[in-house]
Amino acid sequence: MKHEGNHRRVIARNRKENSTADWWAKLTPAEFRVAQLTTQGFTNREISEALYITVSTVEQHLTRTYRKLRIEGRARLAAEYGTMDADDA
């Protein structure tokens, strides 16, 4: 239970930090495009085909995105930031 409380505090801190700043400004244009498609439910392979990049490049962009936004994965990306569209950039 103690671990769960710590996890909730981290999530709350991240939301506060990310809500006060333009979170997308932390990402490169390429990272944003990959994150955008990820929140829309695309798989890494689908993203690679849509953007004409390798699956490895998609994975690298997502890894950097997760670090920059202090989140743990694609499910958290969608949960924290919802479905991104072109108007978010």
C-alpha cells in the first residue's frame, strides 16, 4: 500500500508540472508526431509505415517522449494526455 501512495504522488506531481507548461513543447516535431499517433491507438509498426521510419526509430522516439514527460508507457501517455490531434501542436 505504501508503494501505491508514492505512485499516486508521482502521478499528481507529473500532472501538475505538465499542466502548467506546454508539454508538447518539450518534444521534437518527430517525437510529437509519434506520440500523436500512439495516443490514437496506432501500433509501432503502423506508425513506422505511416511516417516512413523504422520500428526502432518509433521505439526510440517513444522512449525519449516517456522520459521527457516523466511517464511510464503508451497507456499512461494516452491516460495523461488523451488523444492528441493536429490542434495540440
